[in-house]
Amino acid sequence: MPSLRNVIQETHRTLESAGIPDARLEAEVMVMDVMRMPRQSIFAEQESQVSEQQQQSLNAIVERRLTREPLAYILNYREFYGVNLLVNPDVLIPRPETETMVEHALFMALMGMESRELVIADIGTGTGAIAINLAIHLPAARIYATDAYDATLDVAAYNIRMHNVTDRITLLKGDLLEPLPEPVDVIAANLPYLPTDRIPTLQPEVQWEPIAALDGGPGGIDLIGRLLKQAAAGDRIKPHGVILLELDPEQIPEARLLATNAFPDAEITVELDLARLDRLLVVSLSAPDAEY
Ligand SMILES: C[S@@+](CC[C@H](N)C(=O)[O-])C[C@H]1O[C@@H](n2cnc3c(N)ncnc32)[C@H](O)[C@@H]1O
């Protein structure tokens, strides 16, 4: 039987020669999955033997991965902000840059938390990644998580149950802010923001993800523009509320203009992601030192 060390090296080589990005990391994650071992063990136990059955399970994963199916869909999970989430082709695979949204919402909430119960809306929740992390870290908050698609909401519901936050998150189906039953303090929205004609040019893995989670219309910010209009038109956000919008760095100037038109008195700032790129537009409807 081959050793763990040899199996990792061999898997790495196979993935790398097929042009799979991050081949070494993916080889390790695959081996961790079939061996049911945490990361530290695959390094500490390099001489352990890999059984015939484990090798076959690994081969099946590698075979699927060579078709450029995303590893997260093959393994059916992705870690996001320290929690494991079920993923399947009905949902976008949560991205590391979206952790900026969670961090910023938590920072703002913790700054003014003792004052009152926060009501938060995660618009376009997908796996529930943003809502679940906010619920875990803000036990006093009430959270609405919305999406336009039943199959997506089924995945979010499963993840919400898995993380024991069903009592704090209400799932709603509908277009953007329409299903919200009351004005909220915070709107957090990672909506589709890819321009339609860019999608076919992106890496093969992206083509496996639901088009409705990617396509932001011809310029990429159609949904974001519509959300801002809905927010300005109705009673979906409180007068002191904050809107957090994830965007492509290149879209920030246009989105900032849309936000200024919708909310001329708002303070608008931009937060950087982990790669130090402009990622998050923060639209604070009242003065910056007002209670959040
Ligand atoms: C980019 S994905 C983000 C998913 C998740 N929030 C995350 O960060 O991983 C966008 C999500 O918005 C949903 N969506 C698309 N159009 C929508 C609409 N008009 N109203 C509500 N949700 C929508 C998609 O189904 C998808 O789940």
C-alpha cells in the first residue's frame, strides 16, 4: 500500500499537469477528505498507509476534478469564515472576499451593539454564508435571509439548521428587498455582479455555478442599482440604516454614483478585501457618528 506522502505527491502531480489551479492545496484537501483526517494529521502521519478503498475514492474525486468541476461541489462543502457550509450546483460557492462583508458588519454591530436589537437582511443569501456567520457572532440580532430561488433556499435552510441558528434567521423568497416584512437596520448584499458577456470568458469552474448567482446584467450592476432604488423608494431600511454592497473593484465608482443618487445625504465609504482591493461599498444613511 502506498504512503500518504506518495499519494499526496502523486495527486498533486496529476492535478498540476492538468492545469488545475492551487494543485498542491487541492491534493491535500482531497486526501484529508478520503482519509477523514484534519490538516495537521496529514502532515504528521506522512508514512501512514493508504488502503485500496481509500485510493479508489481518491481516484473518483480526481477524475471529477479533471473535468474542472469545482472541488467544493465534489466534496459538497466549503469553509467560509470558519464554518463549513453545504454547497451544490444550486448555490454559488462562497468566496474569501465576501468575508470582508461579514467582518465589516460585525465591526459595525459590535460598535453599537448594547443599544438595541439589530435587524439585518442578507439579500441573495445563497448558502446562507453571510446570514449564518452574523447569527453565530451576533446572538441578539434578528436576521432575514432572502433569495429568489427555491433550490437555493433549500440549501440555505439546511445550513441554517446545521449551525443551530434557525431561531434567529428567517428565510424569505422574492426579488431583492420585496419580501422584507419590516424596515431593517442593515442590508448586506452580495448580489450577482459579473457583466453578462464576461461570464463565458471566466475559468471553467465558474461555468458550473448557477448563472442566476453570477449574472449582474450587461454592466454587472443591474441588481445593485435596483436594490438601491427599492431601498430609497420604500420602507425597507430604517432612517439610520446601513447598506453593505459587495462589488468588483472596477464597479465601485459607478455604484457609488448610484448610491449618491439614491441617498444624497448618505456617507459612502469603501472597504478593502483581504487582497487589498476595493470590495465593499458602505452606504450609511445617517451621520457617521449616529447610533448604528
Ligand atoms: C453572488 S451570489 C451570493 C451568495 C451568497 N450571499 C454568498 O455571498 O456566497 C448571489 C445570490 O443572489 C441571488 N439572487 C439573484 N437574483 C436575485 C434577486 N432578484 N433577488 C434575490 N436574490 C437574488 C442568487 O440566487 C444568489 O444566491
